[in-house]
Amino acid sequence: MDSDIYADELIEQYEHPHNKGTIDKPDGEMHRDNPLCGDDITVYFLSDGDVIRDVKFSGSGCVISMSTASKLTDFVKGKALGEIEGMGVKDVIGLIGLDPGPARLKCATLSLRALKEAVFVYEHKVVDAETKKL
């Protein structure tokens, strides 16, 4: 597909994000920011045992960070917590349909880092090295 199509889709997600908001009494919650860009996000989720039942995000940031959060929250609903733990950079690039490059990679992965860390905390696990690099 043409990268312009992906860019248009990202702008659409930025202007009309899915799952933006908060969850009262979430099972998991994590705040992360990117001081270099100004992105700021909190991710919340509810689970049914080991599956994400609902997920939302709040915050502000650039088109890449906010549209990725929108697409990520759509993608993970109904997924097992273990699947989320295993997600990485390649998954984010697949979700948004383009490689943001090294300068914008932290913007693209910020919501995934927050979600994964929330899952690790919920499961009483140590956050792995790959997640810390996101």
C-alpha cells in the first residue's frame, strides 16, 4: 500500500481517536511520557482473567503517538495478556502501516510501553528489558 494512505489513516485516527477516555477502577493503569516530543499518555484496562475486556487511553501528543494509541487500543481488545507482553516494535509498525524512523519511534511505541508495563504490574511481574527500551 501507498504510505500516503497510511498517513491519511493516522491523521484520521488522530482527529477521531478510538477509545480515548478513562476507566473508573481499572485493573491496570500506567502513565508514560516522552519529554523529547511532549507526548503524554495514560493507558487503562479492564480484564476478564487473562484477557483484555476494555482499554482506553488519555493524554496528548503528536499525530504518531495519539493515532498509534487509538489503533493499539482497538487491536488489543479481546487479546490475552500474554500476547500483549510479547508485542514489540514490529507489531507497532504493522499496526500503523509505516516505519516512523528512529526520530519518531519513541512516539509510536509510547502507548505500547504504557500498556505492557500496566500488564506486567497487574500480573505482579518484573517489566522485561525489551519493554523498557520501547
